[in-house]
Amino acid sequence: MAITSANQLELLQTAEAVAREKLIDPELVVQAMEESLARAAKSRYGADMDIRVHIDRKTGRASFTRVRTVVADEEFENHHSQLTVEQAKAHLTDPQIGNELREEVPPVELGRIAAQSAKQVILQKVREAERDRQYEEFRDRAGTIINGVVRREEYGNIIVDIGRGEGILRRNEKIGRESYRPNDRIRCFIKDVRREARGPQVFLSRTAPEFMAELFKMEVPEIYDGIIEIKAVARDPGSRAKIAVISYDGSIDPVGACVGMRGSRVQAVVNELQGEKIDIIPWNEDQATFLVNALQPAEVSKVVIDEDAGRIEVVVPDEQLSLAIGRRGQNVRLASQLTGLDIDIMTESDEAARRQAEFALRTKLFMDELDVDEMMAQLLVAEGFTDLEEVAYVELDELLSIDGFDADTASELQARARDRLEAISTAALESARALGAEDSLINFEGLTPQMLEALAKDDVKTLEDFATCADWELAGGWTMADGQRVKDDGVLEPFEMSLEEAQRLIMTARVMLGWVDPADLEKDEAEEAESEDDSEAEAQA
């Protein structure tokens, strides 16, 4: 095949035809043709030559050009594609390094093998362009719902025709009871789009919480318009789901809008999800109120939130326990997913028994440590005193407000509490020294004798040891392991040390040891404060 005037126009016609068929830019096809012709020309003139081909976009004429680049003498390696400055003077008036010498060469005759090679290059480039187009198209549609047609099943995975490509609905992304046959219509959520060697892979899902949210957006105009917002979704696919919604228009009930007239809107979503039961819950900024709503239809008596641990205790009437937990723990599990909190459920009788046990324990503490009778100890506990520190350092008037307590009694109790605390501190300090705690740590401001004893037991005995600790090692924290929140106990956690306080003490120790420059510390604090101010300003805007 020769590139002659007889088939010059055919090149452009072929490029346009291929581009229309594959829905790609004709320019990409022409560039692929230029590259394939250049490769064929190199096989004819020599692989060391730099042959470039340009196809005129109007006439289809292909021009073949040999290019030689001017390089420095020490970089000269290939006389077929390079020139030294001295050699270039024969062709250029004032040659500079990087200049190119272009010479047109005769068009090549493509033999059968060269023509086949050129065809392969063109096809490869067209495939790559088609894959890029598909990837960009579906990447932009990630996070939306798409309608498709079932093509086939492979090892439990469903291959879906989604128009200009195929998507895969994995076995674990199908709702349990679903089964499909070829040519069935199917609606899926585009969960992820990845660029892979064999082309863009579009991963579909029918179990993702976002699928339900998008279905409601399609059925409820108020959600699509932004009047109602879906704040959280939790699903047990094919069985039950909870969805939390809020209305930004006081005249519109978010739950009623999602349910629709006679349940028409929510029923359309239920039908698409194979009968999955859906609880629509009003969202509330107050965590306790939101949780009470999330545990519907169970009634809640009391909610106790531990914000530091991210846990929440819910007390329900005895007869409501099974309803609150749900079948196989489904109700409480979905409520936990919805609120993002670990939920402990207990009955009123269990909570009463626990309170009674705590009352008895604190009563015994005061009886033993303050050497008082049971009645006086119970009076202290009933008034909310939980430990010796509170008795020792509370305002005297608070003790005098207890029925039966006079000034002498209150003063004597405080004196006993302080004496006992001092004795405990002395014993703790002696224990810490016996365990090897050094003066550098003992004299460090901010640590009590009891803290020093706990640190020494954990083999933290010097200021250097303390400075190498991480804040969570002292104050404790939570980490994720296998999708579960796992508690990390801190050495000083029993003393109610916060992460911020632990971090401040550790940094102070590092400054004292000369490990950290105070100026750098002040700079970091200033930058952090500035960042917080910017965040607040953005939130207000």
C-alpha cells in the first residue's frame, strides 16, 4: 500500500468513520495514523532515524519528515538523528543546541507486514482513547444511579450492560433474595470506577446506603430541591433500614414528605429494594434526642452519653428490651450505624441494680476512709459525693447543707479527708521511689504521687521516659481494628487525664530536655490557632 494521492482522502474518511463509531475525537484517530505511519517508515529507513509523519487535516496528504536535533559534542551519540553544532553549520546559519533540522523524505511503500503493524497501532490507540472516554464518562457519574440490562452471570457476579460499557455487580453487592436472568432490566448505584489495564472497571451496588439515599432523591422532590436533607442512612440490605432526614422549611414535615400520600413514595423505594422495611426518622442535633428517635419503635427511659469514649447507654423499660435490641440485634445495630455511637442497652431493673451497687461501693469507701458510720456515709453518697477529693476540697457550705451536719461535723470530715489523701499520696510517692522513679520525673510539675506510681509500674521512671510517651499512651483512646472501635487504655486514664493535657505535659517535658525549641512550639500553636479561626470563619460564612 503506497501513501499516494489515490488514497490520501481515504485516510481522513477512515479516521472520521472510526471516531463516529467509537464516539471519540477524530483528531485522536489521525494522530494514531501518524504514529503508525512513522513506525512503518522507521522500519523502512532505519530504526535509528527520527521519522515524523504529518497528515494534512484538509487534504489527507501524508508528509514524511526526517528530523535531526542539534546537541552538544559530548552528548552526540547517533548520527542518524543528531547533529553537532559544527555539523549543523552546513545546513543552518546560526545553529543552537536544541535546534532541529527537518528534511522531507519520500513516502514509504507499506508492505503486508508493515500495513498490519500500522493497523495494530491504530487499533491500539483507538482502544486506549475509547477506554479513556469511558473512564471519564463513568467517573463523572460515580455516586449516581444507572439503569442497565443484565448480560450474563460469572461466578455469582452479574455483568450489566450500562450503555457505552459494562458494569459488574458483585455477589456481595446484591440484595440477598435477588436473582437475575439475561436481558432483565436492573437499577444500580455506581459505587466506584477504576482505571485498569483491561479498561475502565465500573463497580455497581444495590446494598450501599447511598443507593437508598439516591432512590429517595428520585422519589421525593423536596430532597432533590434541597428542602429536605438525608443526614444518615443505615441498612441491613433486603431486611431493614433506617434513614434520618431533616427539613429546612418549617412548614414541611420531613418524615411525611418521604412517606408520601398513603405511603406512595416510600413504597416505591421499598419495591425497588425487594421489600426492605424502612424506618424514616427525624434527625436532631441533640445526640440523645436523635438516638431516642433512632431506636423507634422501642421506648427509651433514659440516655447517658460518654462523649470521650464515643459510647452511649440507653435505659429502656424491662418489657421493651427485646424490641429495642430487635431480631438478632438488628434494631440497635442499625441505630448504632445511624448515630455513629456504640450503644449499650440495659433495662430499668439492671440500671437500678447497678446504681445500688455503686451506692454501696461509695458508702463503704467513705466508711473505711473517713471512719464514719453507715448513715453518715450514705448521706454523703446521696448528696452526690463520689470520692475523698470532693469531700476534702468542697466549699464548707455544701457540707453544711446536708441535713444533720453542723460546722464541727463538716470541718472534722474535711480534716479526715485531707489527712487520708495526704497519707495516700505519701504512700504512693514512696512506692514510686521504691519502683525506681527518679527525681527528674518526681519533681516534674503536673504529676500527682498516684500518677507517678502508675507511671513507675508501667516502667516510665525518668523524665526522658515520660517525654518519649505518646499522648494516647497516657490518656487512652480509640482505634479502628477490623472495622471495630477498639479501646486503648492509658496509663493515666484512671486519673481522668485528657488527650490535650497529656500532650501539653509531654511537650513541656521535651522542652525541658532540650528536644524541642520553645520558639517552634509557639509557632506551631499560633498556626494551629490561626487554622481554627479560619475554620470558624468558614463555618460562619
